[in-house]
Amino acid sequence: IRYTYEDEQKITMVIAIGQMDLMISGEDVIDKYVPRDVVKPLDEVYSQAELKMFEDAGLVKYYQGKPVAICMDDSEKLNRYYYYVGEKTDHYYVAFTYGAHTDLAKKYVEYLGY
């Protein structure tokens, strides 16, 4: 899938108006948004105990020492429903944004098996 400048602008706008609570994407896309301060650190989403489970499993991506995303490579549901088909990336991550429904986004991540 080709990620264009127009796609980037659309995603940025949706995040800016608070209409996106999380993004699941390749590492390259996540890496574009993390430095822009639109990704909520995981320690603002999860308790220390919950975050430690992800860290102990080696699933946490860090940026400047802050936990910012969870690796979703082994999600059975994402694999079963062909989310990854056609993608060319090393890893897939979920990152939370500053949308209004972090609690629902967190439940969706739980549904995906994390």
C-alpha cells in the first residue's frame, strides 16, 4: 500500500480534531507521528502493572525513553482477517492518540488479543 502526502495530511487532520483514538500501522508510519506529539505515551493509557506485561513480553516501542506503541505482529485476529496482506513493513504497531475515547480504544486492543 502506498502512503502518500495526501494520506498523511488526512490522518493528521483527523488526529488534530480528536476523531482518531488509535492507529494500527507499520512502524514507518508510527515513526512519522510520534515526534509530532500526537501519540499518547502508553503510561498515560495503561497502569504500571499493565504496561509491565507488555514490556516483559518485549512488545513496547520507545521514543526518547517514553513507551509510545505496542507491537501487534502476533495478533491472531489481525492475521486471521488479513489486516497485514499486501503490507511491506517489519513490524505493526498500535499507538494511542489524544482522541476522546481512549477507554474504547483500549478495549479494542484487548479484543485484538493484547
